Amino acid sequence: MIREEQNGPIRWQQDSIAGVPLQRFIGHAGTVEVGFVEFDSGNRMWIWSSGLADDAWGWAPTGDGAKLALELWLRTWLENFRALFDGRAAPMP
């Protein structure tokens, strides 16, 4: 059975292959995929990453910790666009 859970603004869906659940969760904010969290069994840690930026990745000792770290990164990253969303962006020269 594939699990789906809502933690704060991110909805997490467990990934699967051929109906077999994986230790990998894909995060969505609305319809946008914002990142994923997966267990690295070789290093015994949870890795998080986002396709929204090339350097967006990290690790945590638990899956919940990795999900929280991704959410924190996403909030910080999106803050860079606040002026644009609020209509305060400076015009291009």
C-alpha cells in the first residue's frame, strides 16, 4: 500500500516500483513537485533533494528530519522571490 501524508504545506507520497513501496517519498506543494526524501541504505541516512535548484540537497538521520530539512530549505529559497510575488520587484534596467 502506498502511503500519502500531509506535513505542513508539503504533501508526501510514497514512491513505488511495480506496486512495491520504496523508502522514497516525493513532496508536492499543490501540483508542483518540490523535492524528494529517500533512504540511503549504504550510508544509513535519509537524503533530501529538490529539482528546483542544483545545489539543494542534504541528509538527516530520520525520514521526518529529512522532510523537515527540505521544507526549511524550500521556505528559505522561496523567500528570495517575495518581492516578485508581492509586486515590489524592481523593473529591469
